[in-house]
Amino acid sequence: MKFELACGDVMPGCPATFTDETQDGLLGQVADHAAHAHGITAITPEVAEAVGAQIRRAG
């Protein structure tokens, strides 16, 4: 099973998308992207909740 996330679902206008075999792997990709592309280096509970709500199982 794969998991996916479109960054634009959390950060409107961002075209980045992520897919991984595990949620942890996906979240690692998202955290790296958030730091480099959006300057978000501290993952607050609010950010984690917003991201977690947008993770989907890839078809």
C-alpha cells in the first residue's frame, strides 16, 4: 500500500506531491520539503494535524 500527499492541500499554490510505501517515509519527505521550500523547520502539533488530515492511500 502506498500513501500520498499533495502539498497544495496544506499550502495552497504549492505543486509538490509525495508518495511513499509508509506514512513515516512520506512524512520524512514532507518535512524535508517543508523546511526547504516553505521555511517550516518546527513541526507544531497544528502543522502535524493539518498534514495528517491530508494523507491519502494511493490507489
